[in-house]
Amino acid sequence: MPNAADGSVLAVSSLREFFRDAFHAASEHQHLAIDEQAEAYVVNVLTVFSRADALYERTPEGLRLRPLAQMLADAVDAPTSQARQRALQRLGDVSLFIAGFFARSFARKLVDIDYHIAMGGTAYGSLAATMQRSASSRAVASLYAQLADKFQNLVDALNEVSEMSYRHTDADILRLYEIWMKTGSRRAHGLLEKLGVHPVAAGGRGRQH
């Protein structure tokens, strides 16, 4: 993957590795003070949501991203505390990912990035408050409290990660990388090389085509 610092090429063996290194570098550049648990949580969100089937939900019209207001309604109307916590977590996670990685697309939409930041921060804050009531959940509650408190700063760092990912083109570099990892596609590999990305398989050796 491209190195944000000097434009050189970095070899990575997985998207998780790329996200971990890129987010850590962006956090340092943005002077974002979060602990290792929060950093690992964000990296996991990025890795999971890099798959469309995890970010979007299946509907009769195909994969769709549900409006944040509907996700909030799910949390409010949840039949159990566990269901409410799951709904709040998803609302926070989706808001963070969308605000972090699709900031440029908000200029063409009625709903702006500040809406996602407000919804995501509130969701994590509500989740922290709920979990704080249980002694067994207080350690996790502190994680979500940190995410709520630093939400705007997290979005800024993720905007920087997004710029690393899409530095040279509007093409979906991460999607090309995923295709190459899954299929060994020569075309995907060639496009990645043209974009300055030198993909390597797990273990550090290039996948054979």
C-alpha cells in the first residue's frame, strides 16, 4: 500500500495489517490519544466493514445501507437490553465508518457528515452509559465512552486513512486488493501495481498467478 509519509510502496499481507498501520500512523499525525483497546476496536470495524455484506443489509432490492434514523429506532424499540446494546453498537460503528471513509460523498447529499458524527457519538455514549450500570461491563463501557468522547477526532484520523487508500485514483483499491486475495486475478494485480500497490500474500510472498 502507498506510504502516506513519502509516497513509497509498502507490502502488506492483509487488509487488517494495512488498516492497523495506516490508522496508527494517522492517529499519531492527528495527535489522537486513544488506548490500544480503542485502536484495536477501530481497526476491527474497518476490517469488517471493508466487506459489503457486513456494512450493508439485505433487502428485496438488494444490499442497502439502512438510514441511521432507522437504526436508532431499532435501539429505542429493542425488546431486550442486549438487543438495544447491539443496535447502538451497530449505529456507532456504521456512523464511524461512513463518516471516516465517505466524507467526500456528503457534498452531494442532504445529510452531511456532522449528522453521522452526532449520531455515532451519541450511540457510543448511550452504550457506555448503559453498560456502566453493570460491574461486569464497566471495562467495556470505558471503551465506548472513549469512542464517544473522541468521535470527531476518530473521524479525522479515518479521513486520513481514506486518503491513503485512494491517493492515486478514484478506483476502489481495497476492492481490487480483496479480489486479488480471493481469486489471484492477474488484472486486479496489474491494476494494483499501476496504482503503486505491491500486494503480497500472507507470509510475505507474492501470490502466484
